[in-house]
Amino acid sequence: MTIYTLTLIETSGIQKYVFGSNNLTVNVGASELVDQVTRSWLVSALPQPHNLKPGASNLDEPEFIEEIEIGTQDVKAEVVYRGGGNALILFREREDAREFTRRLTTKALLDAPGLQLIAAHTEFNWETDSLHRVFMDDLRPVMARRKRDSQRSTPLPGLGVSAAGAYTGQPAAHYERIHDHDPQAKLFSAEVNAKRSMLQAGQERLKNLFPELKAAYELVYDFNQLGTPGESSYLAVIHCDGNAMGERLGRYIEAYQEPEQNRMWIRKLRGFSERVKEVAMTALGDTLHSLIHYLDFEEQEEPTLDEGNVQAVSPVRIRVENGRRQLPFRPIIFGGDDVTFVSDGRLGLALAREYLARSAGQNLSDGRPAYSRGGVAVVHSHFPFAQAYRLAEELTASSKKLPGYPEVCAMDWHFAVSGLMDDAAGIRRREYSVQAGSLLMRPVYVVDPGGEEWRTWDVFSSLVGEFQTSDEWRERRNKVKALREALRSGPDAVYQFRSFYNEGRPLPVHARLSDDMVKHGWSPSTGDQPGRCVYFDAVEAMDLFVALEERSLA
């Protein structure tokens, strides 16, 4: 009889830990700490021998020694999967599992204040118990209870002689510049200090993953560096997530439920997890390459003259600080199906579309495309970052409402240019619902589902391009403003607008739009489904959208 211990490690409250500050340096450092938990720290805490390659602490390195398996070569621990602050590990001895947990949690307490790790263990018989059942029916419910019932640490808010630190309001423990480029020192807590100390490690990991960054570009460390001085002070928070990944993984491994299939179950689960990481990193790299290609192209372009005024070909150009070219793009959480990055606000929609389309162009281990959804919150650079991230999460979830989910790739967005006083649903009820129906085309399909569907990225970007570049609409602000008000008033008002402002000509056309849509600006209502405005999203995006597709890499 062979008794092993299965251990599940999960990092609780990652979003709050990473996105609880309005300082990009602190956020990036916090993300690196979360990553370290299941990379270099986990490797150091494991008993020897185990199946991880020495020094395998970066996403671009092979992680597993496939020929080393529990039950062979006196192996004490076998990591089934790891990443994103979570890990599943098989131990030969229960005491090894407990000692590993003590070492890892002690490391987190000392080097990552405020980060909460939760562990769950269960023993099982390798010969007679199904590993699938043990994981699904025993271990995961234990973890759920521990996460629900765990006592949250309550840090001392300070004494009468303590000062409140910047960024989090926790008692200050340090007084210095948060980053070498900062003009003056600030008070900040031990937690903030632990996060900011990991900035360089986070920078190096990205540069190792994407070598083109080393020589050509500086990675930004401040939200203010994402805009263009005098032109735009908006940033985009982009959150992307895989569609129903838990259910999809469950279906993939449920075929291996017999005890004699335990080894195959491990291989399938690990393979699926590793393929998810590979797809995500490839998509992120392709998105980065497309952005660099676009920006390099724009640097070579000269401004053009238009009616005596100098007009830039693109509103987004490379920003140079201290002689270094700064990329208006910064991944914060990456390496799995859950990805978050920030960019110049005008690039947010196009970068989200690029990442999602690149992901869907690859298959996971089950042979089907890596369907994902995304949400983009475009906000002022000084907007509370935690609130912007929550909005991006809400927008990501709204994409589930499109027909065909989860077998679709979709995205949603919101321009919070005048602040935000409600959640996405409340804003849309108040500001985007009119008597004729919804003003919104979004969410849209990123990958065209075919048929007659008109709520697609291709339709949206084509309409925005027409409003931005055609002589009929470009620089004619009064006409665009009048169209916006007509769209709010409904199909009849749009028809009258065309007669008065547009000499009866239709609005911008697209093959997916019917004659009635381009004449009245709305899709017709059907049964209990109210109409949807076709053009309002495109008009709203005119000043905060830059397309990448035409110049992106093949």
C-alpha cells in the first residue's frame, strides 16, 4: 500500500494585493512577489529530490524533468502544476508536505508582508484511490472551506506616534524615494517596501522573456509615463481571462478517473496547464511585437500638412526620458489565462483586441482554440487604479452575455473620461439606455463568428476609421456632435439628421450593416429585444482609439 499526500497551495486576495496602490512601481513589485511564491520560493522550499529543474524560475525556461516521477528514484516531491500564485504538489511523506508548507509560508511572511497563502493536504492510496476524485471531491472542498473560514490578519493601524504611509495608509516604516527617478522621498509601509524592492526583478523577468526590450526600450514605472504630454493623459487598464477554463479543464481530465490512470491524469493536467501558459506568453509576445512595429513605423513618419495645420499621422509616439525610449505598455499580471496590462489610453482597445485574437489563433491541449474575453477601462492617469481594475473586471464579465459563450472571443470597454461614480451596469442603465434601446454595440466579437452578426470588432474599427479619416466627418466636430444627439434620440431623429446635415446620404457603411441600419443608425427591435445603436460606440471612440491592425506583424 502506497500512501501519498496531495497538497494544494493557493494565494488568496491576489487582486487586492497587486492592485491596491496607485503607484505602478508598487503594483509591478507586488505582482512579482505573487509570482515568486510558486517559482523560486517554491523551488527552495521543496524537499530534494523533486521534478523541477534547478533554477527554473522564469516562464521561458523548461520547468519539469519529465522522467522524474513520484515513486521512482527516491523522489520526495512531484509538482503537478504551478503558476499564478497556486500549486499542486504530490509528496511521498506527509511530514515533507508539512515542512514544505512551513518553509514557504515563513518565507512569504518575512518577504511578502500582507500576502496570504492557504494550504490544504489530503492523504490517499495511489493504488486504490482515484487522484481525480481525491482532487475534485476531497482537496478542493477543503481549500474552499479554509479560504472561507480563514481568519484575516488585522494589521495594527498605528499608534499615536506613527505616521501614515503613502499609497496604502499603513503605518510608515521607511522614508525614502520609492523609485530612483522620484523627485523626493516619501513615507511608506513595510508592505510597500517589500513590493517596491521587487521592481527590478520584475523588470528583468520581462526583459528575459522579450529580449528586444533590453536594448531598445525602457519599461515604464509610473502611470504618468503612459500618456503623451500635451496630447493625452489617459491610461488603459486591460484585463483578459480565459473562458470557463475550470470547466474546460475538468472536461479534459475527467476521462482519467480510475486509480490505474493516476499517472496519465497528472500528465494531462500538467500538460494543459503548461499549454495555457505557452499560449498566453506567445499572445503577449505577439502583441508586444505588433506594438513595437507600429511605434517604429510612426517614428519614421513625418507630420503631414492639412489646410495649413500640422497634423500628426498618429496621436501616439515614443516618449523619450533621460535618453531612453519608453514603451507605452506594461504587463502587470501575466503567464496564465488571467492577464492584466496597462497602456496609453488610446492604444487600449487595439492592444486588447490584438492579445485576444492572438490567443484565439492557438489551440489548447484539448485541440480547441484558446477562447478568451477582455475588458478595457480607459481612465485618467490619476484615477484610483484599484477602481479602474475592478471596472475592467466587470467589463470582462459582461462579454459572457454574447450568444455562443464560451465558444467565442469577445471584449467590452468603457471610457471613464469624466470620472466614475457607479459600476459598469449602473453607468449603462443611466447613460447608455434611451427610449429606443441601448446605445451600445459593445461587447463585440473579436473573432468574427460568421453569419450576419454585426457586433464585431471589424465593424466597430471600420466605422471608427471612417469617422476619423474621411473628409465627410474628420474635423467636422459640430456635425459629429449633432449625430451623437440624434443617435440618442432614436432612429427617426437620425433619419432627419441625414436630411439636414448629410444631404440625405447614409451613414458610414459596412457589408454587415443593412440598408435600414445605415439610414436610421439603429438595429431594428425584434420581439422583446429592443434595438441597438450601431454608431454611438464608434463616435465615442474617435478621440481615444488608435488602430494597430493595418501595421501589425503577420
